[in-house]
Amino acid sequence: MERRLFILQRLSAMVLAPLVLVHLGLILYAVRDGLTAAEILGRTQGSLGWALFYGAFVLAAAVHAPLGLRNILREWTGVGLRLINLLSLVFGLLLAGLGLRAVVAVVA
């Protein structure tokens, strides 16, 4: 199981890397051009492309971050593995739920 989780975290990092770069580029573009929040929302509303982009971003982060947290908890605490796995799962589900809710709010 550990090997699979290791591979899953690395694969999620491979998905996240280009998404983060594009996201940061978009932030720089928006700030440089002085776009307001209303203008940004006007460009994202109803866009399937942005929904897919940020949906993939959220799901990749919801896989990647809990696995990292799991490793930190295993190395730095004396908490049992079963509890660590449960906490990591809950954290991942929370990230996915809140993130997808934000995507819907920005795109819908």
C-alpha cells in the first residue's frame, strides 16, 4: 500500500505542476492588467474550460496534500496509522468538497 500511495502522490504532483504554473501566470496577467474581481468572474462564468481546469486542480490537490500530511503525521507523531489514515482521508474529502464548491461558485 505504501508504494501505491507514493506513486499516487508523485502522479498528483505531475498533474499539479503545470496547473500551478498556469494559475500563477493567470494571476500575474490579471494583476498586471488591473482586472477587478467582477471582470474575472465575468470571464469565468459559464466556462466549461475553466470548470475543467480548476476542477482538475482541486482534485489533484485533494489527492496530493493529504498524502503529504499523512507522511508528516507518520514521521512526527506517535499517532496510530489507522487514525492517521482516517484524518488524511477526511482532510482530502474536505479539500475536494470545499474546492469543488469554489469552482462551481466561480464558474456557474
